[in-house]
Amino acid sequence: MKNKLFLSLLAIVSGVLLTLMIMSNSYLSQFTSPIKASWLTHGVGTLFAFVVFLIFNLKQSAIVPKEKVPLMGYLAGIPGAFTVLLAAITVNSSLSLSGSIVLMLLGQVIFSLAIDYFGFWGLKTTRKKIKGHDFVVSMLFMLGSLLIVLGK
């Protein structure tokens, strides 16, 4: 039970930080450009990650991967960079912050259902059929997204 509560709080904190990051990045892009704001955001994130690495990895024990990382594993940052860039553009449009975030989350939900169903990226052993529950949740999510976007 404690683990579930901790993970729920961690998810809430993550959502708050994502919202603050998108808001500050879009504000910064008003004074520069979305690309410069994205570079600055990723630069600050890299510096912060490096400081955290230095603090928590004071020992010389390196983490050695058990197997070779596929090339696709190094490309994971590209969608994140586009997310930051597109968020900076859409937040400053008529879509605003709430519309941008809800559409990003909707895209993640739909894409994760597609990954689970089709077994992309070698996940054939964990393929999952889309159940009625998944469909209902997705439809409600789409309806809520539509209300937020069209209500602007």
C-alpha cells in the first residue's frame, strides 16, 4: 500500500513538473524562438542530470549493461525534444497550455495501446489485446480532450 501511494505521489509530482516545464519553456519561446527555448531547456536538464549523477554516483562502480543496447535505444530523446518544441509552439497559440497537455497525453495513450496491441520493438511476447475497458477509457479521454480543445 505504501508503494502504491508513493508511486501515485510520484506521478502527481511528475505531472506538475511537466506542466511547469512546458509553461516556462513556452514563456521563454516568446522572447527567443521555440528552437532556442528547447535547446536551453535540454541544456539545463542535462546539467541537472549531470549534477545528480555526480551526487549519487560518488563510487567508481559503473553500471555495465548486460547486453548491447540497440541503436533505437539511443534515439529515445528525439520524441522528447519534439514534444518540448511543439509544446512551446502550441502553448503560445489558441490551443493554450491545457489543450497542449491533454493532446500530448492523448497521443501517449493511443500510441501505448498500439505498442501493446501490435507488439512493436520486439515486445511480441507481451502483446496485449485491447479490451472493452481500454476502449471505453480511450473514448472518454478523447471526449474530454475534445471538450477542452473546442471549449477554448
